Amino acid sequence: MASTCSGQPSAVNEGLLVGIQRLDPSHRGQAILSIDFADVAQPGARSGLGPKPGRHSRLLSSGQDGTVRVWALELDGPNSTDAPAPGAPGAPRVLGRLCSTWLATLAEHMAPVNCARWAPGGGLIASGDTDAALIVWAPGAGVTSAFRASDAGPEPWHRRWLLRGHGGEICDVAWHPRAGHSFELASCSHDGTVRLWNVCRGEFVARLEVPNGGLVKGVAFDPLGQFLAVMADAPGVNN
């Protein structure tokens, strides 16, 4: 679980030091198809997690290689001794080095993973692939391992549910902002539908069809959970 730290500030804009730093998500050299940050920071004081105790952000990446990877990210203090002291007149905000720690590889998909999303609070993960498989992951060890033997990571995750029903590749998933809702997860597919799922029971709840058909490529809840927006192509459009 080694941490790597790298990067230099790239620009200063209106007093804010902006950094662009490259991570190597190691999806076996294949394309990355999705990224997502958890909406809460997590404690980072465990041994070996990051360069020092504190709080870290958690990042997901999914790829053409059929895996979902979990990362911890944090800043390791200022990376420029020449920068003016924070708070000094005209001083930019000092950006530290970005330190990344690989935590887990979730490797039960048998096809490229188009999307992976954290649940509110960061307690669950949902991912959908081009073979119409939707997987909900939970932390901790389980009966079903979330790892291939060669990819075992320091943070255990397991498959909670494998949800089937779509007739085409899953393009996007979205979590309802309120846990415990009658449906907590929405998925959309090239089959022209949106499906709603009860994650507590691992059950299909409802099927929504896009008017006039077309490929459904995106889905999102509003922050209050009152509306569900869908992005779809008109029939006959391919891109």
C-alpha cells in the first residue's frame, strides 16, 4: 500500500494556486472510462495510508480492463518553499504535493466498466458494464471476493449484489441522495430504459422507458431527490 507523491503547481489565477497533477491508475494500460469522488472525506490515520495522519479524499476509477479501483488522495503540505507565506498580501494559496494510495481493485466484471459511482456517504459503490451487469459493492470481507488473486488490495470490498435486467450495455448509474428510499439506485442503458433498484433488498423496483426510444446515456438525481433527469439520443442517432 505504498503512497506516491508528485506534482508541481501549474498556474496562479486570482490568488489561487492551481495544480494539475497526473495519477497512474494502472488499469493494465487500457482506457479509463469513469471517475468519481466520494462526497465525504475519510479518516486517514491508519498505518501506511498516506504520508501522515489526517483526512483524505476517496476516488474511484473504472476502465476498459473490467475493473474498478479505489484510491485515497491527500495533500502533503506545501511543495514550494519560495511561495509567499499564506495570508501575506497578494500571496497565492499554497498547494501541496498530491499523494495517492491505491486501496483496492474490484475485479468481478467480465466486460469493460462504463461507470462507477460512490453512494452518498461513501459506504457503497455501484458499477455498470458493457455486458449489462450492475454490481453493488460493500466494504469488508464477504462470501464473494471482489478481487482477482493477483489484484488483492489492502482494503477489503465484496460484491453485495449482482443486478441483472437491462438488455444492453449500462452507460450510467446514479444514487438517490437519501439513503433508505424505496429505490436508492438508478441505472440507464442502451436498451432505452432506466431501471430503479432497492439496494437494501437487491430488488428491481421500476422500469422507465424513454419516449420515442433511443439510447439512454446518462442519468442523475437532483440534490433533494425529487427529480430524475435522463440523457438520451433521438432514435437513429449513433455516436
